Amino acid sequence: MDDGGGGSTKTTKTAAELAVDIAARTDAYFNRTKAVVQRYGDCRVTYAVFMRRPVISAPRLMLDWLAEVACARGTVFDIDVIHPEGGWVGAGEPMVYISGSMVELSDLETILLQKLGAACVAAHNAYQMCLALPHVAFLAMDARHCAGAEMQDMMAYAASVGSEAARREGAKGFVGNANDGTAHWFGTERGLGTMPHSLIGYAGSTVRAAEMFRETFPDENLTVLVDYFGREISDALAVCARFPDLASGGRLAFRLDTHGGRFLEGLDPAESYAVLDRRAPGAIRRYRSDTELRYLVGTGVSAAAIWRMREALDDAGYPRVRIVASSGFGTDKCRVMADARAPIDVVGTGSFIPDAWHETYATADIVAYDGKAMVKVGREFLLRKNGERQRSGG
């Protein structure tokens, strides 16, 4: 499968190490099934792998692992990828058929499903977010919310798959991520980003933090957090005045990450409504849920907050300064921002990580034994349709 600029960087285990790892991490009943089949005679089986909700196909981590296992065991797995990477998959549709020795396959189910489900849902979420804001660039900031390096790699991969699917439909998609270790999934060598809140606190002022960064990294574009002291607009304009060349040259951006417990500087409920009434009146004149209203005119990084920052920058003569928005940007928030035509240049997000984890469960069933179609009652929808064999690999 073509890497498309990305690929796994993990170290390949030896055959012995892989065997120990699989035995330890596989559910006991699969290990015992393998032992039973070894005793009574092997057969060729075909597994169908599916999910219970619509997703974007993101099978590469699973396929790469299966190829590694097959090589280590000196066997061959015939793999039919029914929905290739980046393709939309309906609920219950077989995504992949995996055929081979039952002895060699029966103890792999636990781990292969782990490598598929969450990636597919995260890819779907990333795809939906990119389509909701097709003219906005996205930056993957998921690493801090991941449970270790393996999940971090999986989520970055998923974002890249969802992004590429959205790009094929005209969206800008994800332009990178926030760390070097998984940057390869986005075709880059380095993670993107400039400063956390801790640097602002260390410097003692937003302007001084910007100066320190500029002095340390003179050739880098500058993105400055402006919510630390609750003076988003005042501090942004002060940084613009300090670096007018960067502001006029399109090399300066401000990241809005205002805490959800307060409004952006100068806003309150009434003024938030007034901002949107000036800029996107239709967005507030339709029925809205409480959550949608919060995204539009509430505390934190609302559409009104983004519009107010844009107004302040433009009125002060800084139209080329960009706005980076972060804080809770999932699919629903992106859709509301699109409806309000919020002037966002970049969204920093980790919210493509699945928040309903039960939706990430992938499932596999054997659907053929030595060529005879057979599956448990209720799963007949997994059986191959006549003539179905679209593509294969090893």
C-alpha cells in the first residue's frame, strides 16, 4: 500500500519477540483455539472484519502488522481490502477479508482489531471536521490526549487519512501536527507550533514571550497565545505594534484558547450577540441547541470571539495577521463555526480522537472454513457476495 508521504517508524520485533508479545496480549480463548486446531488439524479460514458505525477506512496499521506477523511465521495471508484507505464504509459492511491458516490466524484477532477500530473512527471525525471548514487549515494537537506512543501514532495516522479524503473533495485539511515523532504522517519532518501558556508565564508578559521566541528562532513565523492574562485583543495589538514587519508580511498569527469559564476581552452575552448580528446574523436567528449557542456566543473560543478579534485586527490596520483557534474543536463545533463564517485561518485540534469509545470496536468473524461459507446466525451479511474479490495483498 502506498505510504503517501507517511509510514510507521516503529522498530520491527524479532520473530521470537513478536510471538511472546502476541501470546501475552491475545485473549486466552484465542490462544486455546489455536492449540485445539493444532491438535486436531489445521484448515483454511476467511475472516470478515467490520464495524457497527459508518467510518473512513484506515487499515494500514493493521495490514502492516499482519504482514510483519506473516513474515515472522513463514506463512502467507491473503487479504482482500474491500474498502481501500480513505474510502467511506457503511455500518456493518465488511472492510477486509483475511484468509489463511486457522492455526496462524486464530490468535491474531484481538490485536488486529485494536489496530483498526479507533483509527477508522478518528479518520471519519477528521474527515468531517475538514469538510465542515474546507477553507481552513488544521493542525493535529492530539498527542497530549493519547494513552501512550502507540495511540499517538494511530491518531496521527487517522488524521492524515481523514484529511486526505477531505482534500479529494476540495478541503485544505490537516497541514501538519504538533510533534516530530508523528509528523511523517503529514509528509513533514517537524512538528508545528511556537509556544505554550507556560512560556507566557515565564516571560511575564505576552509581548516579552514573543520577543524571546523571536530572538531564539529568528527565521520562524510567529504564533502567539494571547489569552494568558485575559487581554486577548490588547495583547494581540501590542504584539503587532512590536513586530509590524511580521504583521504586514503575513508571518504573525494569534492563537485563541480562551478558557471556557470566561469571555474574550470586551465581550459579554449582549456584546457577543451584537458581534454576530454585525457579521453573521443568520447564524443566531435560527433555532439553536444550548451547545450550539455556546459555540456561537458563549464563553471561551466562540464564533463571536473570533469575529471580534478579526474586527480589532482589521480596524488597527493588521488585515494580514492570522487567527488560530483551539479549544474543543470537534465536528459539531466546526459545523457551527462554518455556519457563522468565523474567520479562522487554522484550527488546532485533538478532538478528532473518538469521544464515544464504544463506537471504535471493530469485530471479526470467520465466514468460511476450507472454502465452505459458514458464519454464526445473525452475521450472514458478512458472507461474500458472488464474485466479490476486489483487491488482494499478502
